[in-house]
Amino acid sequence: MSIRRLIWVILVGLLALSANAGPRTLVLVVRADSKVVDLDSLGVRKLFLGLPVLVNGSPLHPVRNRSDADLDPIFLQQIVAMSQSAYERQTLIGVNRQGWLRPTEASSVAEVLKDLYADPNAVSFMWQSDVEHNPRIRVIRVLWGD
Amino acid sequence: MRFGRLLGLGLLLSWQLARGEPLKYEFLLLPSAEFVGTFARHSPDTQIHDDAIQADILLTLQQGPLKVFGEYLVSDHEGDLERLQLGWQLSDDTVIWAGRFHEPGSVWNHDHHHGQYLQTSITRPAIEEWEDLGGVLPQHFTGVLIESGANVLNGRRLRMAVGGGIAPQITADGLEAFDLLHPDTDTRHQLGFQGRVSLHPNEFSESGGGLLLADDELTTVGLTQPTLARLDHVHLRLFGLFATYAQSNWKLTATIYAADSRMYYATHGHDDSFFVGYFQGEYRFAYDLTGFARWEDSVGASSSGYLQLFDRFARARQVVGMRWDFVHRQALTVQFARSHTLEGRYSDIRLQWSAAFF
């Protein structure tokens, strides 16, 4: 193989890899038949801090997606806007003072989907690529994109 | 038991209304262990029942807007149902509770409750002490509590709480709150009412300031001292101001209470008033170390007829200490305090381990 041919192979390989990775977008998701139509950023922050957020008189149930290590910094910076230790303390205080529920934690995409399928009031966040062809899941809004 | 039956009926009715919603729960265990050494004693009594080991257990069950919330404290000398509340979440901002709750008129206890891990200092201010540990103000009520909030003035947050219910009574051992699990048949409990309102920079901020009011009728049962034998009840009115300023590394808290009491004897009445306040500062250093200091003081405490009912009450106290969050959700705290009671003074040093598990 000539050097020129080797360079072409490497370039094509790199292009294929970058096309595969693509820009990533984090979206807020619910079950397709959920009554949740919209949630603003303040509502999302309240929800994932464990504060009550009601739709039609029923409280929503946040599911924190921890299936990917890249999700944690985005969750802390973009959704709840605090450090992990401050977030933990805040949710503990909520349980102690008001009996609030801490968000459920899901460690895999399958677990997040299972929670969403089982509960019309469950709200979570996922990579758009994980849900874009799933008819049982509805995207409420974009939370973050790179 | 009438209140218990009413609570049971309310639970049944609420559960019927919330049927079809998934049942969610939350469990939190806050254990702690403490060593106390007292020295430089110039007082006949120091602390009573210093808990060496305790576990604070919190459980929430929620089905739709219906909530059941309980707190049970087990220690080396007692087991008490501290809170048992049946709640209905009316909206994002408002919840109505029925049951046994901590009175919203206590600044410290409304924020920290019984769990040691969530408060920086080992001890609470003397004016905020629990009834069964020599406290002078009512802390546990059985009745109805409404908590609410609203966004006002360009995103600032107004928080409110009002409560009313069965007030503690005064016994020879101090204040005694109504016990839901073992209701006393020889009871003379009367009612008390409390309110609290505070303003915060936003919905998520710890900083803020507010005021509180309480009006309690405290009946007496079994007082044996000859001078108190004819005391029938005390009408206690409380007004308080409080403020907290919190930044990422430090926190300042200041509270002042003004109390008016009228003591009703069989033949006459006696009025008095006193002021109690405290100021606490905390600073978070590197290596998860937090230093803290608290200054507690009072005016008119020594001459208050009402406070004479609680001779272990610390009318002034200085506290200094250091907390080390040495591993995830576990802390070690050392604290030194100098207390001036109505009968003398003493010093103590404490070492505590506290944690949070769920």
C-alpha cells in the first residue's frame, strides 16, 4: 500500500468515526401518553431537586438518568445548577423537612425506559439518539446540545 | 383516640381519592453517636439525657397527591414518634398536613428537625431544645399544618406556614407534648397556634429572613413544688425574627425571640417577658472541614417566672467547634461550649459521629 493510499484510508476512517459520533442532544422525555405537555427550565430544576411539580393534580416523578458518565456533569450544570455534594444535601434536606421524594436513579437506558413505560407521570432525560425512533416516548424539550 | 380515628378516616378517604397512582416511598436513616464530658461545674444540674447513640428514621409514602410522612427517633434512652403527618399536596406550592408535627414557629427545628447529620453544630440553641430535653418552648403539636409558598417581587420567594393543634402541657419534669402512640388519659392539653413567614431571594436559596408568631395555652399537671402547686396554666405568646445569609463557603444565622407569658394561679395572675437570641457563623475550609461558632444570650431570663419552671435552661451559652466530613455522608464533629444556666454555669466538650444513609 502506498503512503498516499494509507493517508486516504485513515482520513476516510476518521470521517466515518466523526459521522458516527455526531452532535449529541439531551432531551426531556415522558411516556407518549403522558399529560405533561411542557416544562420550563425552572420546573425541570424543581422537579429534579425533589420539589413537588404537579400536572392535573398529580405529582410528576423524576427519573435521573445515570446510564452514561457524560450525563452527570450536564445534569449538575444545566439542570439543577449545583455541585454533586450540594445537590445531595439539598435533596436530603427536602426529605428531612418536607418528606419530599428524591428522584429515582436509573443506571441503564433500559431501566430509564422501563420506568417511563410503567408510569405516565415519570419524567426523565435521555440522549436524543436513544429515543428518536421510539413511538412509546415523547420528547418534551431539548435540554442541552453540543 | 378520637384524633387517631379521624386521622385513620382521613387516610382511608385520601387513599381512595389517590387510587390508580403509583405508590412511591423514601427512606432516610440519620444515625449518630456522641461522647460528652462536663467540667468546670458550678451548677447543680447540667444536661439531662445526653443521647450517646441515636438513630433518626424518616419514611415517606406518596401516592398521587396523598402523602404519609413519619419520623421515629430511637436512642439509648427512648423511642419516640416525633412526627406523623398525613398530607395532601394541593398544588406545587401548598401542602396541608394533619397529625403530629414540629411547630413552624421554631426557626432551628423547622429547618433541622432531629437528624444530627444535617446540622453543623452538635447541640441546638437552648431556646430551641426539645421538650423532653429540658426545652422551654413547645415544639411538638398534634393538629393541622399548612405550608405554602409564592413567587413575589420579581422572582423572590415568600414561604409561609401556619399551624394549630394540641399544645404540650407543663409537668414536674418539664414540657410534655401530646403522645400519639400512647395518649395520656390524665390529660389537660389545650391548643396552640403558630405562624411563620419568610422572604428569600429565589425559590432555591437558603438565604432569607422572616418573622414568626405563636400563641399557646400550656396547662399544668402534677406540679409538686409548693410555690407552683396552685399554678393552673400559662398563656405564652411568642414573637420572633430570623435571618440567614448563605454563600458557598459560609453561612450566618441570627434569631431573636420575644416572649410574653401570663401565669394563671388559682388566686392571681403573674406577667413577665424575656428575650432570647442567638447568632451562628459557619465557614467551610479546605479538606471538608467546617468551623462554627454560636453565641446565645438573653434579657430578662433570670427574673422570668415562666423560665423558673425550667431551671436547667441555659440563659447564655458560647459554642465553638469543627466538623469534618471525612467520607461520603459521614461526619465527625468536636464542640466546646460554656453554658450559664439560671442556677450556675458549666462547660462541656463533645465528640460526635453522624451520618446519612438511604
